[in-house]
Amino acid sequence: MKAIEDALPLYDHVNELISLGQAQKARRYAVQRLNLRNGIQVLDGGIGPGNMSRLVLSKIRPKMLVGLDQSVKQLKTAQGNRRNTDNQTVELVRGIFEFLPFRDCVFDTVVTSYALRDSLDLRKSVYEYSRVCKSQGELAIVDIGKPDNRLTRAGSMLYMRLLVPLIAKIAIMAKMRGNPWLTLFQTYAPLPTNRHLLSLVRRRFPNAELRKFFMGGVIVLLCRKA
């Protein structure tokens, strides 16, 4: 969490570089494919600096958008980045994915962007997203992916372990101390492959489809609750 907080000043800039421009493209794809409409209730799980929420709010005026994050610093950053939004529309809540502090079946749409991989229990987190999602509600997961093909996966592992910290170091040179992106591999290594992640999600959201970007290194999971 400290590494994520330290990365905030250059979060967007560096992440676009290391994803070769695919990070924001994947977010836009997810938002475009969701059945978003005015008056719905939306949860942004792991809101971070608020990138996904801004895309949602640029398209609709929800009854309520709730941004959840474990980090107080992330929540304060998201709050500072929402100056042009209606304060009555957005609420920020501190919490974790495995124990969402919400009632059952309260959200029409749930989105999570580059955050689910930080969960300590993916199965429990997906269950919790399903629990708070209404019947016929939607879940969109945008995150780093782990390719199914062994050779592609090996290349992806090397890229995340060696090249990502190097690209980040060059990008942040003289702009911040240390290199928060050195820790990214620690959350990437234990991730299941894209196919296994899809299988895990389908246990709670049978109608789930997977879209791959960057040779499977960035993924979008679009899910509808039965």
C-alpha cells in the first residue's frame, strides 16, 4: 500500500508508459461496454486517484457513485480530483475488497480498475462483489493480466520483473525518491492466468467474457450477475 501511495504523483503517467498506452484504453473499453444509465448506483472498488470514476461520471449522472479504497491517501487524492463533480453524487468509503461494508444487492454496476490483484483473497473479493451487486447487475474488472500461453507468460513475467522498474525509473528520474514500481511484480507473480481468473469469476458471474489487450498483459472482464 505504501508503494501505491508513493506512486500517486506520477501514477497515470508511468502506468501509461509501462502498458504502452493500453491502461486507459482498457478502462474506456469497459465503460463503453457497460449498460450505464442515469440514476443507477455504482461502486468503484479500489478507486485510487479516481480514473475509472471520472470515465463513468463523464458518461452518466448516477444516483450515487461510491469510491472504496483501503488507503486514506488514495481517498484524499480521489476527493481532490473530483472538483468538477456533484458532491452529492460521489461518496468515498474506506474498506477492503474481502469485506465490503455494504448491504446485499445495492449496486447496479461495480467497476474495479487495476486494483483486484492487490486483494489477499481473490475468491472472497469476487464473492463480495457478487453479493453487493443487484440481480442482473454488472461487474467490470480492468487489470494486469497473466497470459495463458507459457512462452507469452514467461515474457510477461520478465517484462514485469525487469523492464517495468527500468521504464519507471527513467520516467520518474529526478521527480521522486525511490521507485514504487519495483514492488509491482510482487502482486503480479501470484496472479492466476487469464483463463483461470475467468473461471474463478464465472463461479459468481456465469455470464462473464474476457477481452485481452497488450497480448493478454492487460485484460477486461465484463460480467453480468444471473
